[in-house]
Amino acid sequence: MSDELKVTPENVSAVNSITPSVLSGQKNIVIIDNNTDRSQQISTVLAFVGEHFIHCSAESAAQVLADNSRVLTVILAGNVSDNCADLVKTNPSIPFLLHDVVDGKALISKVNVIGTLTTPLNYAQLTELIHHCHQYHNKLPRSGTKLKSTALFRSLVGSSEPMSQVRFLIEQVAKTPASVLVLGESGTGKEVVARNIHDLSERSKEAFVPVNCGAIPAELLESELFGHEKGAFTGAISTRKGRFELAEGGTLFLDEIGDMPQPMQVKLLRVLQERTFERVGGSKSIKADVRIVAATHQDLETMIKEGGFREDLFYRLNVFPIETPALRERKEDIPLLLKELLSRFELDQGKTVRFTDKAIESLMEHPWDGNVRELSNLIERMLIMYGDQIVDVAELPFKYQHIDAQVYNPEYPEELQEQDAINELFSGFDFDDEDDDSSTETPEAENAVVASVDSALLPDEGINLKEHLADLEVSLINQSLTKHDYVVARAAETLGMRRTTLVEKMRKYDLQKPAE
């Protein structure tokens, strides 16, 4: 076919027999041209390429474009009047094309003027510009049809490009009857995607029934999906409806479809093909008006090659795939996710935590193998440990500390420091109960310390008790470390303190093993 589309008498005759579509139903191309012959030529070409169109005069254009939801694009042809220029300005949601326009410089700069059609019309250029018009509609900011920010949908929060794409795909497929296959790692919110598809579909008033195919034993899965008749097998004491019947008119979510046994895959394929099934032990065919949304974290195409999954079932389910991104692929969403998950925990538990900017920065460096579920678990852990407090890098578990943690050591009032020093110094001894076996010190050692304390004399000029106690503490720690060749655990046992406490004091006083 030549790119140049010539209008012949035969074409004109053919187009005269075409009834142009009205502005109801499918989207139309509106031709605004007061020149009848040129308008007829454009109509012939559009009919030839299979587009729906109507044509009108410049004077009646405003009325035709009043319902712009059914307009694909507008072709302005011939002399552009002030009225046509106003149409471009007042209809920013409609893409416009120019054809055989004498002076279109003022219009071509408008963002909704997509381009200019050549004269004579060129097939390749025409189809390309019509494609651009479709793209213009697809990327328009939407108000009424955007996904609602429900409590359920909030799990898909995020401004990253991968999440925007997921929301866009959900919006596109929700109103259709197509089967959907949700792919992605564990913890990425595959069931949340499925629930949103259901909630935004025409089936939203009916049931959403989830089934985890990997959690049900193979011998029970058929009964779970299709139900059974009384006496069908041992233990079937009554007739029971299956998940397909419970989901009638609604949506059946088959989670972890990759774990479904091969014999069950065959039976599921038959139901998808014939839209009927029988209960286990029954012979009556039951209609299945159910939308299927399946999900898996496995690579089904690899499983097909290895014989673990049926190829024909895969293509039945994979009509419209949606891939949920891993959290490591959209780390810019972590601050928003934190805010959302924290507000949810606050609503459920009545308390919350706050994260410093440094803590959030550290979390954004984490690989998140467990995805959003791992982040949720971390927040719950922080709530238990630091409820209603502020969490910095130092408070995060070690595996989440990807930047240097600034440890804050407060300066306490002197009386508290002295009390703490005395408690630590004599923490291994119990002077009130001689029979207490919990002390790690021998009676001889205890008596030696008591004698040492009793023999301490206060100089006439007085002393700095804080410094004196610190010097005494350093001296005793050094003696214990030297005695045990800097084996911290044994030195701590001799001093009657925990190993971690001794390590902190060694850090505080900068006590290190001398170089060899």
C-alpha cells in the first residue's frame, strides 16, 4: 500500500454509503471543516483506515464537543476562525490535529495541538498522529476515575514510577472481565492488588474469596475449590459449597498458583474453559460466573520448561499480568510507607514511634529481602521497644544500621553519677545477707573490700569524690584485666559485672590491651 492515500470517485462513492457514528459509544474523530469537498475527502480516508468520525461546521462545533468524553481528536481544516481558536483553548482535554490550514502558527504552539496532517494525506503519518492522540488521552490527569485512597489501597502507597505503573494497570483492567496474573516476590502486596481489582470492578458488591493453593493439602484442594456432596468421601457428613460457589458473581483469588498440583491444574483449566464444574461426588454441572485473579512469587515460565506447570493454564491465567515491584526497586517510597504503616499501628495499638531523618536514610540503604512485610515487622518491633519515642540509627537493629550511629551519652548530675559509680563498684557484693549465694565473690574477697572501704581516710583538705571513685574504678578494672590477660568475660566475672557493662567502661575510660 502506498503511504499516500488518493481519493478516487470509487472511494467517494463508498464513503457516501457510510453512516458517520454519532457521539455515543466509541470515541470519534470530529472533522471541523466548512469545505464540503475537503471534509468528504478526509472522511473517505478515515473510513478507509477504520476510524469512527463525524463532521460538522465551525459554527456547530462547540455544541458537538460539549460531551468531550466521546471525542478522540478534532481535525481542524481550512481557514481557522476565531471560534476554532477558542475551541482549542477551552478544550484542553481534547487533542487537535491541523490539516490544510492556511495560517496555523498561532495554534501549533498550543500543547493540545498534536501535529499537522500533510496534503495529500499520508497513511503512515495519519496513523502515527492518531496514536499520539490516544497517548494524550491515556496520560491525561484523571479526577473521577482515579483509584480511591481506601484503607485497603493505602498498602500500595508510593510515588515511585513502579508503583504508579501498578496503579495504572489496576485501573485499566479493573472494569474488564479479563483474568489477571499478579507476579512478584513475597511481601510485595499481591493480595492487596487483587482486592483493589475486585473493589474497582463491577463485581465489587459480590464476594472476594481468597484461596492459598500452597497451604491446602493436594488431596483436599479439589473439595476446597469445588465443594463436595454428602458421602463423597470419608468425613463428608454433609454437602459443602466450594470457593467457586462462594465467589459466584464476584472474584476468586488463587494465591500461590504455582504450588497447585498438576492434576488440579487440569481441572482448573477445564473450569476456566467451560465455566462449569461439579462438586466432588456429584454429577450436576454448576455454572461458574467468577472472575479469576491468580498470584505467584515463582517463575511460571521456567516451571513450564521443567514440567511443573501447564502451559495452557498459564496462558489462560496470564491474560493481563501485573508485576508488583520489590521494595528495593522503589526505595524512594520508604518514607511514605513508614508514615502509612505507623498511622495504621497507631490506630490499632494507640501508640507510635517517630524516626529521625538519619534513621530513615539508613532504612533506605537496606536491601529489604522481605519487602513491605519486613518493614511492617520492623516497625512493630520498634513500637514494642521504643513506643512513643524517637528512633535514631543507634536504636535500629544492627542489620538496619547502614550509616554511622551517633551514640548519645548524657552528662548526668553529679549526685547521680556518684550513686551510679558506687553501685557499679560494689555491685558484686551483698552486705545485708551473708547467706546469699548469688554473689560471685568469696567471703574473703568480700571482707577485703569492706576492710579497704573502712580503712579509707578522708584528707583534711577534702577530695573530689567523683574523680576518686573513677580512679578507683579504673584501677580495679585494670588490675582485673591484667590478671586475666584482657579476657573480658573472666575479668567481668571477677568484678561482678556483666561483660557488656565492662566493655562499655573500657570504652569510656579508653582501656586497651597494651601492645606486645
